Amino acid sequence: MVKQIFEKPVGSEQPRSLELRGKQGSPTRTLQIVAGFAIIWAVAMALTMALRSGPVPSAPTLGPPGGDHCHQGEPPDEGGESPGDNNSCSFVLVESLPLDMPYAASSPEGQPIAQTWGRLLEMARESVHVASYYWSLTGADVGVNDSSSQLGEEILKKLESLPARNVSLLVVGSIPTLALASEDLRVLERAGAQVRRVNLGRLTQGVLHSKFWVVDMRHIYLGSANMDWRSLTQVKELGAVIYNCSRLARDLWKIFQTYWDLGTPGAAIPPSWPQNYSTSINSHRPLDVDFNGTAAEAFLAASPPALCPQGRTHDLAALLQGIREAQEFVHISVMEYFPTTRFQQPPRYWPVIDNALRAAAFNRNVPIRLLVSCGVDTDPSMFAYLRSLRALHHPEANVTVEVKVFIVPIKNHSNVPFGRLNHSKYMVTETVVYIGTSNWSEDYFSNTAGVGLVLRPKASDPQGRRWAARQLVQRVFDRDWSSDYAVSLEDLPGHPDCACT
């Protein structure tokens, strides 16, 4: 049972007194008594229908835009969501490897995203909630006739079949959309899905860039892949699926709920989010979980600050905490790295993450490895910032800052627009796994909606660094870093598949 949000107390809708002035037994008094019982019955029926309405949030009238700060305070514990309670959950690393980009046969890899999405949809019994930047699951959506779109089209058919199976499908996306010709959401609406679109350009001057699923309030997917067929066959992606983790799933649903309610006409960000949006799961009080037999901690972070209700850790704060707590190494794979704004005019310098990496390398001698992406549509101005960071590298002084560029070979896939790219957004240290949905520049953390999943072993567990989930993420990073697709900055000029100049 899910509480309806922004409900008025029942008492506020009732008369203050049922005192009636007609004579006892008079028709007037009888009619008034009948009318009184009718009002009570109507209110009771309205409440019953509200409580039966399932996980679909009500359409509130949100207040004026609020402040810029994430609320880090801790609200009272919520029923069924105490961070001290154990969950026995299953963590699965998932990724998409582009066609015609082979690794050695023995290389580690996550489970295919297309396969795990399909499994989640087949498992669904009650509800599927999807947040995605845009939708392009068919080749026709982008004007391409290519067999590699088949996996995306199969996922769309599975989604379309959910309402017929009595599984509710709720989708929230961003407007305006990149996929102007896409029919996907209209197809789903005709099948019975509920769809809302959030204009974060109006609300925060950003976009909804999150990519996650919540299935049956028990299973989640979160990662870099959009609802795009290219994210399954043409773009390198990485994410996580967590099964049977109801408390974490309900917490991710709360983030979905903020988007859903901002998708109503005329909605605005409230100066203070109501209590039922708040969370008691955060960086200060993470959720205790049992991941594949290992005691661990988990929490979800969000951006921008304006979309962080009470208790929600800001995505940037979670990322910086992981860097600052690292003692042995920080390994990062992200599509874009800019210590500036990207979409604001005039542009502004923003060295927050850059300074944290430099301080870790220089002050604490923590080795840094940064793997960024390059394709034919990459903004080449990024490489000046990468060379600046790389200039700090001084092994003789025990300062290690290494930078490489991951390039997906185009080969015979030049007909696919905006493909052939490493789109991953994650970080791994000796203890922490961070899997996000944002590129690393100011806009993604200050005005764009994104989500980060943070996992770490229990501090009391001396074997935590050998946690299998963390080790797999590390091995995937090492695979990419040492592959032929990772190119040093010195070897980058003239590469045919990278817009480096």
C-alpha cells in the first residue's frame, strides 16, 4: 500500500460540527442526518479508492521553485525502510559491448543489458517504472534500417505487452526530446502505459538524464543505457541490476516519484519537499544489505540539489566522498570529463571534481586512472583539460595521474548515427563502487536530473575489498584500460574514429 502524496488531512474536508437545529424527529433533522452520513460515506469511499490506486502518485500542485541545497538531514525512520534491517539482495553487473568490438575470449564481462532487461520484463508481475532521457528502441525512430536494432524492437514489444498482462507500466521522460521522430511512447500509451514528460528546462534549466527501472518494487536497473536500441548493440554501456532488494527499490521509486509529479501541467519545484518524498537511506546511514553473501552498504544519490528531498544525498557529494576516502586507487570511466559548464552561456570554470582528483593524487599519493570516451561527435575541447590533469603525473614524486581515451572502432557501422561510443559512467576504488547516469561536468550535477548508486563493503568486514561485485567492476575497468581500444593522449592525434582535433 502506497501513501498518496500531498493529501489533505481527512478532517480538513469535514464540517466542524454535526449539530442540527431542526426539532428532534422532524423531516429537516432526518434529512440532515442522512446528508451527514452520506458525506461520511463519500469521504470513506474516496479514501478507499485512493489507497487502492497503487504506486501511481497523485497530481499535486507543487509550490514555487525552491533553493539550491540538497537536504542532508535525517528524517524519522520510515516504516519498512530502516537502514539497520538486512536485505538479502543479488547484484549483477550488466553491460553492452558494441558489435564488432571483440575482447580476448577469457576477458571478464557483465551480463548483456538486453538480456537482463528482457528477464526483468518477463519477471514483472505488478508494475514497471521506467525513467529515461529519451526513447529510440526501433530503427525507424532514427531513420536507420539496420539489423542491430532488433534487440531494441524486442524490448519495445515486451514493454507493450505489459498492460495486457495486468502489469502497470509507468514511464517518465524528458521534454523536449532528442528523439523527435520516435513513436515508442505513443505506442506504449496506446497499449495502456501511463506516460509523463518533465520539462526540466523550465524548472531547472536542465534535462531529465536519469536511466533506471523499478520492477515490482523489488528489482532495479540503473546505469548509462538509455531506452535506445543503440545502447544494446552499438554503444558501450555499463550498469547494475539488483534483484530482490525491496527497500532499495522503494527508495529508487521515491526518486521516480519526484519526476512523476513534476510531469503534471504547471508543476513547480517546492521550496521544501513534503515528508513522504524524504529518505532515511543516505551516505550517513546507508542501507545494510547482503549482496551475494557479502555484507555491504548501499545508498542512492540524486541530482540536481533542487530534486533532493530531505535525507537524499546529492550525487556530486557521493562521488566526491568516494574520491576523498580512497587510499589505494581511483579508477574512473566516463564519457565526458569537463571541469567547466557544458551547456550554459557564458561557460564557467568548475574545478570541483578536478581538484578532488588532483588532491588525492598529490596530497595522498592515490593513483588516478581516468578513461574517457571519444567518437566522431566528441567535443575536442575536452582534451585540453585532460592534458592539464595528465600534466600532474610525476612518478618520481609518487604522483600518478594517468589518462586514456577509449575509442570504439566504427568499422562498417558508419550508417548508425551517434553510435560507436563508450557511454559508461562509473568509478571504482579499493572499497567503493559508484555507478551513475551523469557525465562529469557542472551542468549534470547542478541542474540536470541524474542518479548514482553507491555500494561499499561493511567497514567491519576485513575481507570487504575482495567483495566479488567490486572485483568484477575492477576487472572490467582493467580489461578496458589494457585493451587496444584505450589510447594514450600522445597517440591520439590523427585517429580516424575520434574527433580529437
